[in-house]
Amino acid sequence: MRSFTIRLLPALVAASLLAACSGGGTGTTSALPNLAPQGGGFTPTGMFTAVGDAPQAIAYLPTVDVFTASGGSVGNRLAPMGHGSTSSGGNLNYGGGPIQAAPKMYVVYWGSAWNGSGDPDGMKAQLNNFLGHVGGTSWNNTVTQYYQTNPSANAGNPANNFGGSYVDTSSSPPKSPSQSQMAAEAVKAAAHFGDYSVGAQYVVAMPHGISPSGFKRSYCAYHSSTTANGSTISWTNLPYLPDAGSGCGANSVSGVLDGVSIVEGHEMAEAETDPHPSSGWTDSSGAEIGDKCAWVNLQETSLNGVNFPTQPLWSNKTSSCVQSY
């Protein structure tokens, strides 16, 4: 296995985490799981980070690149933690890699606990409901302005972009699954659905009580990519968001499950425009389409006739955060 490769700035700076979503404060950033010591944090690029309330000392890293040879991960995108737009990096720039012209979302609910005590708040039904309604909407249409050049195509927004979900009862996640274990579960899901295309997104959803390193303290979710069947597939680490309470969006708009559509919508749009992190669309600071508008102007949005809490997405056309395009 190759060791982690991390580009660091030498200075340590003091910062405070944000107050709850309804509050104000100064944004800080946090760490990719297992890359930072307890109590410290990174300023990464491409992870949807949590909102907290405790001061910390952080190591400031504008970029974090993680590569392993045997763990399956070929890179993560981590986003700045923030209650506010990270728009200082300007518009998104194209890195020359793929986008998802024909995106298809799949969810693997990891472990039999999802069929019982592992879902006390109804996250599974809410996540499936959101993914079943988001395709073809004006909210998700913002991604279609972003493109790839070889072959020429724009990111897609098809109405039928939810490919389905299943509960994987063949194994259960450990209490704190590693990145390589989550990537391996995504590979199992790809085999289950038989889709290894660049447009496939595999959401690895953890049940109540399962906490990958850094969840709640440093982030809400993140997306990455891994190799499967000779292809590179996109996958998302999605822990049980109600476990994080207001730190990951609970009751930020209308109820305890608000974070489900806010956080997964964020990661979904980023995977559509940057499925193989960081080869797609990022700004000069490394932020993606969702990062630049994280926790800003949250609202109830009608998605094919059903309301869900959403955050805006970054539009290069208007150089601003928008809820529709």
C-alpha cells in the first residue's frame, strides 16, 4: 500500500467551528478521516463538513490528496467547513477529466440494522424519496452548464436518475469503518447493480450508531472514487445524518431529516461535475459546486411536486449560488 500523500502548509492557526446552522460565526474546516489528530482539523477540498460550536486549533491545508494502492481509493474531494459561501476562489475551472453526462444514483444500505433499530428516524425512506424526485428538476439543472471535452458532453439531469437501492445483509459495518472498507462496500454495490460506468454514483449509507472517523466532529459526508472491474466508479460516504443533529442540518429548515437532502444533494451534484476528484470542476481553492454554497440560503424546494430542504449550487453563469437554473 502506498502511504498517504498530503500537501501541508507549515503554520497552525486558531479557529472556531461554526455555531448551529441557524446561527452565525466564522467558518473553519476539518479533516479527512484518519488524516488528522483528534482535536485538529484540515482545510480540505470536497467534503461536506459539519457545523459545530467548539473552538479548535487547526492545521490549515488548502488541499488534501489521498491515494492508496490497495485500499481502492484514488482520491477524495473534501470541502471547506462553512456556514457561508466559499466563493473567494472564483468560478469553477475545468480540470480536463470526466463529468457525468448520464448520472445514475444507487444506494447500498450497509447492514441488516437498516431493517430495524438502525433507522429510528426514517432516513432510508427520506433518502430514497429525495433521489426518486430530484432528477430532471430545475434545482439539479445547474450542473448541466458544466462539461467535459473528450468526448464532448455536458453533465446530465435526467428525470430517471435514481437506479435503486438495496439493504446489504451479507455483512455489517464495523463501528468505525475505514475508507477502504467503505470503498469495498461500494464495489460490492457496483457488482450488485452491474453498473461500472462513469455516470454511476454509489452511496454507501451507514445505519444509526455507525461513525466513520471524523463524522460529526469533522464532516457530514464526502465523495470519492475507487476502482472496480477495471473501471473507476464514484462513491459517497453517507453516515446516519440524524446522529449528528443540527451539526449536519437537522431542523435547519423543517425537521430532523433536513440534512438528508441537503447533504446528499450537495454530494450528488459534486459527483456529477467532479466524479473522479479533482479532475472535473473546482475553483482555484479546490472547492466544488456544492462546497461554494454550503449551508447558505437553505430552503424548501419543490422537486417534482414534493418539497425537500436544499442548499444552492454554484453557477458559473451568474458567479453566484442558485437554487435553480
